[in-house]
Amino acid sequence: MKHANAEILQEYGPFPGVDHVGGVTFDGRHVWFASGNRLNALDPTSGTIVRTIDVAAHAGTAFDGRYLFQIAEGRIHKIDPETGNVLSSIPAPGGGGDSGLAWAEGTLWVGQHRGRKIHQVDPDTGIVLRTIESNRFVTGVSWVDGEMWHATWDGDGSDVRRIDPDTGRVLEMLDMPPDVGVSGLESDGGEQFFCGGGNSGRVRAIRRPHGTR
């Protein structure tokens, strides 16, 4: 297993009215992050919030190329980012204990925080298609170039790890600095991951390791 310290490239925030950052996703231009009662679109170039959607946004966030998906307590809402309207809703597999959220292979991948699991979920029905076990609390999920990564935050320690999606075996691990946690995770499709910063109220960009693309 490869093991290294995470390299923080950029910090965004804190932002007015944002006490906690949960799920994070990227639509190709903006970093969307959840902050309890709204979704926020962050311009990663300027570091400013350029738009907000008033919607329950408690944990993981994902983007399928057209729509946003947002965990709100025990539900996952499908949201039109143009209008802010909730188009549909499915049950979250963790029943309110859900964390990270990602879109890949036409399905949603949902972290179950204290359950230490990642579920592949049918986005139309909420049916769990399969489950991957983790040995730490799951706080973010991301797929990029066929690689599965997830964040952990357990006590004072947090890391971002690449795992085998078939077995759950850890292949690579990036340790976050002491007292810096990750509460949401998404790749920009290139050399960065965007990470929610929990109760720091910040979003951070860390380097995605070379040799894994």
C-alpha cells in the first residue's frame, strides 16, 4: 500500500453564514458544497460563492452531469441546479447515518458514516445493489478515472484513501494534517480533490497523487 501525507493546495473560506461544510461535488466549473440549509456554488478560481440554493443539505453531494443529488437526513434528493427544484427523492440506505455521495456507472455511491460502509444505490428506486466494507468511518466518496476513493474521519485522524472497489482493500492512503478533517470528497477530474472541512467552515483542495491517472 502507498502511504503519504496529503498536500493541501488551496483553502477556501470560511464563508459568511457557513458553520459546517458537508458534501462536496464538482460540475466542471463550480464546487458545490452542502452547509445544512443550503447548497453553495463556489468558484474555485476566485474563491467566492457565486450562487446558493435553499434546500436541506446535511451530508453528501453528487453531480451526474446534469443534476445534483443531495443527502438530507434520511433521504437523497435529486435537484435541478438551474431552478433549485427538488425533482425526486429516494431513501438513503443508512437511514440518516449517511455521509459521502458520488455518481459513477449510472448509480449513486453512498457512504454510511458510522456503519463503515459504502453502498451502490439505484438512483431511481434507492435499492442497494451492493455494499463495500471499510475499516474506518466513511465521510466522503469519489470516483475518478475508474478509481474509487473515500475519505475517513475518526477521532482526531482523517485521511483520503484509494480502495479496490471489489474487495474494499486499501491501495493508497493520504494522511491529512493533525486536526484537519475531511467531511466530503470529490475529484476535479484531474490533479485535485476538493474536500469538505467539517466544522472549520472551509473547503480544501488537495493534490491527487501522480501515477494513479
